[in-house]
Amino acid sequence: MASTIRVRATSNGDITEVQALIQHPMDSGFIKDAKGELIPAHFIQELKFEYNGKDVFVADWGPAVSKDPYVKFSFKGAKKGDEIKISWVDNKGASDTTTAKIS
Amino acid sequence: MNATTGPLATRRLILQGAVTVALIGLGNLPFGIAPARAAANDKYPEDAFKQKSQADAIKALYGKTAEPSDKIKLDAPEIAENGAVVPISVTTTLEKVTSISFLVAENPNALAASYRIPDGTIPTIANRLKMAKTTNVLVLVEADGKLFSAAKEVKVTVGGCGG
Amino acid sequence: MKPRLAILLGSVAAVLTALVAASPRVVAADKVDPAADAKAFQNFFFQKFPKLKPEEFVNGPYSMDEGLKRQWQEKEEFPPYEFALDAGKEMFATPFKNGKTYADCFANGGIGIRQNYPYFDTREGKVITLELAVNRCREANGEAPYSYVKDEMASLTAYMAFTSRGKPFDIKIPDDPRALEAFENGKRYFYTRRGQMNFSCASCHVQSPGERIRAEILAPALGILNAMPIYRSEWSGMGTTSRRFVTCNSQTRAVPLEPQSDEYRDVEYFLSYVSNGLPISGPGARP
Amino acid sequence: MSKTTGKPFQLALVLLSIAATPAFAATEADYKAAYAAAEAASKEAVALRHQWTTTVSTLSAAKKAADSGDFDRATAAAKEAEALAKASIYQATSEKEAWKAMEIR
């Protein structure tokens, strides 16, 4: 299966801008399905970006983050061609990891 | 317009009362499978996410109160095109920022997202949040051990407690 | 809930207007002239929104409101249809069980052809939409057809639309009385009031684009199909033109027709033809 | 939204008066007659491809009330459904020409 994580990391001198989009339902636990039953909450709790073995950005999320969540941030110290590692884990214990090259 | 029928009627967004909310929250939080974190202060702030009110969430997350700051620029639409996807971003000129959190006052649980900002990361974030109705979006910036805030009202005409 | 109340209030008024005797401004001697219709249609919108460039109409409600436009531009940085697009690309390249692919069913290997759909098939005497052609391709190769409204069909056509981005709609009406009739049928469907709300497609998308109907800013009919398929936040997912027609009908409290019914195909034919010359912008994102 | 204005048609008055009619003691036979009439009108609307969602939901509300033995409500709902179906038939018929009034030309 294709990765659930899409990343764009672009270098602009000393600063690297990172955008990520993750495929996840982010069910809030407040919605009912077609049968009128509540869909249980199902959401990413932690999303982590690492560079050189160190965290550069960590997101703690609740169910109020939109479906297929998006986040953008920037950090210093990396350069073109370097890799960053992205991983998430959700409230049901599912997870995914990928790496992306800075362009 | 939600006057759809049949299989398309997937957006019956019913904001339950507090009791139901609490039950669901507890019912689905998996105990014991939270991934191990390196340090104690690195833990997923489960308790803060469970709080209903903004004040309680802030207390659980930071244990202190915030003061408004004009060094925080919170960008959010006046009118959300759809409460399910509200683009919100923040940037600040405050120094030594260690974390940034977003709260939506009238969501069932106020805390929406909290970001840890290590050294070398620029305190600028964009994300997309759900909003149940018209209310204030509050951003908290923890800088040099102190807590600062900025808020903006976003009008929501199509509620976004949905997916 | 607020929407309920609005609907109840609206409903009484709607029943009344539904029953208002229609003013029969009977137009004499209707000759079907699609080219003239398209010209009048486009001029109407160009005059109504003199500040917009023709190609901006394909961005629907986002062309009508600054606040919306900014939210859209922010979303477009990493658009919500991204996953569908990737899935569609993969599906398109994956051979059927018999070893053939979608490319074998379409002109130019299926790349950059979306702007030619729907077309009128003179052998069959019917309008053929892209979705219909996709399912025929599948069935001809021993595969089960897809749902016409979302999921795989939306992903696959999202990719096909993407390969046509920027290409102007180029819908042809062949010299065949049945093609003219299909165009005319589509036009009639577009302007006919239906449902308890007594709205036609035109009530919202010709008379009131840019205005808010309850929460939503209405899109102009011109260019509305150029963006299909779309990711709608309201659906939390992708949908095809059929899905949009079905929900439009439901919103006026009319029982929707079957996806790819003759009426829906004809109205797609009409609406696409009158947007000839405007670029394909699909897949799109909408509130 | 609508640019058409004019005199409310008689059917609308009928429909509104039904909604305002106080409860009366209806029998199962009353309900059956009302339901049959509503169903016939509803089928005609479907054939014209002009069915309203509210006709469908009101018809099923009538059936549900009848199943629970409430023939007052069932009969009232059936009559309302018939009025809705007739209004949709009227809409279909009048729009055969009236649509041209909205056309851009």
C-alpha cells in the first residue's frame, strides 16, 4: 500500500519548509454512521518529524484536527538532499513512517 | 445544505451532551498502547485533550494562565467555508518558544492541537482544524517559560464536527 | 438544529411559490442553436461579473469571494484531492486481469482527453460521459463497473482530469437531430424548477452565483463542470458530476434521478458545451 | 430566490388548511382511502420524473402512524402527501413551458 504520508520539504538557504498531508479519517467520535450509530473516535495522536536523529517538530493531536490532516512548519540546520523522517501513531495503535528528501 | 437522503446522508452531525461526550472519550481511548516516550515531559497530553472547557484544558496542559500578546499573529478566516476544514496559522516574534497550542472554545473538547517546538525550529505553524460552531480560536505560545495568547473569532455556518 | 428550522420556514414559502402559476412567456418558434446559446450563456456571466477573467469561472465559488479564495489557496498548497489523484494514477496504470489497460480504451491512451467528454455517440444516439466510458471499458475487459458517484470512479477521473488541466472544454455537437435533441433536453432540465423548494439548477447557479444560500456561496454555472470531479469538504471526500447532480436535486427536495440517467447525461452535455473554451481545472476542491 | 411572484394557487390553501385542521376521529377505512389517493398521485409524480422527497417521507410517516394504530395522524399525513404529490405534478406540468422564462438567450 502506498504511504499514508505525503511530504514536501524545500530548502531555502538555512531554512527548510516542511509541509505534510496524511491520509487519516480523524473520526471525532461525535458523528453517526448511516445506521445512526456513533463512529468511534479514531485519530492521530502524535506526529513526529526527525532530522539527524533529533525531533524537529512534534504534533500532539486530538480529534478536532481535520480529516486527512495537514501541517506546515520550518526549521533550521538542514540542507538540500538531506533526509527527514516522519512518523505518526493513532489512538488505536496504528502507525506509519516515511522519509523524505529535502529539495 | 444537508437535506440529502439515503446513503448520502452521512453528515448528521449531532453534538451530544457532555455526558455522552465523556463516555465516548473514555470508551475509545486505548489504555496501554501509547508509545513509549523518551522523557516524561514528552508525553502525549491525554488529560488536556479530555478537558471540555478552554480553561481546564490550559490548566491541564500548562498549569498556568496566559497573557495576551501582540507578538503573536494568528491567521484564521472570518467566515469558515466549512467547519470541517478551517485553515489556521500562527507566527510569532516571541523568543525561546517551546510549544504552541490551538484551542477552539466551543468544540466538545477545547484543545485541538499542541505542537512541541525544539531549538532551531521556527515558531510558525499552519494547520487545519474542525470547528463545531462560530467561536474563538485561541492560540497559546509558551516562550521562555511564560505563556502568551492570541484569539480570533471565526464564523462557522456549516458545522465541522464532522469528518 | 438551525438548518432544520430554515428548511421548515423555507418549505411553506416554497410550497406557495411552487404553486404560483408559471408565467408562460412562451417563446415562439424555438430553433435549437447551440452555438448561439453558448455565446449568450457566456456573455451573461461575463457581463454579470465584469472583473473576472473567463478562465476564473472554473474556480467556482472561489472566484466569487475573497475570504473563500484565500482559504482555497491555502488548501491548494497541499490539496485534499491529493490522495485520490495518486490512487487514480496508480489505478490507471494497473492492467486489468486480461492484461489490457484503460489506455487501450481511449484516444491518446486516455491522457489529456477529459475536455472532449461528454460526447455524442452517433451510432448509439446518446450522450457518453467519461464515467460511462470508463465503466464500459471495465466491462469490456471483464471487470466489474465502479460506482458512478465516488470512490474509485472519482479517483480515476480525477487523474484523467488532471492530465487535461488547462485544456479548453471542446464539446462537439454533431450534425445529428438526436444530438440537438439531447442538448435541448439538457437545457430544459437545467432550467426546469423541481423539488418542493421549486428551484431549477438556474435558480442558484445562474440567478444567484456569488450569493450565499444559507452557508454556501453559490458557484456560477459557467465553468462549473470544468472542475469535476471535486473534493467537497461537506462530503469529506471526492465526488463525480453525478454525485453533484444527485445532491443538488436532494437539496431542492426533489428525488434525485439515477446517476448516468439520460437526463443527467443530457444536462452534463448542455452544461459542458456552454462552457466550451474554458479550461479544465479538475480535480477541484470545494467547500 | 424565486423571481416568480403571483397569486397562491388554490392547492396551496388546501395544503395549508390540512396542516391546520384539528384532530378528527379517522377510521382505518378513512386512512386507506386517503393513502390510496396519495399513492396514486405519488406514482404519477414519479412517472413525470418530478417526485419530491417530502412526498416520499410524508407517505412513509402516514404508513408508520397507521401501523401504530394512530389513524388520525395517518390520515392527515396521507392527505398531506397527496397534496404534496399533486403540487409536484402541477409543477411538472407547468414547467413544461415555464422553464423557458428562465433561459438565458
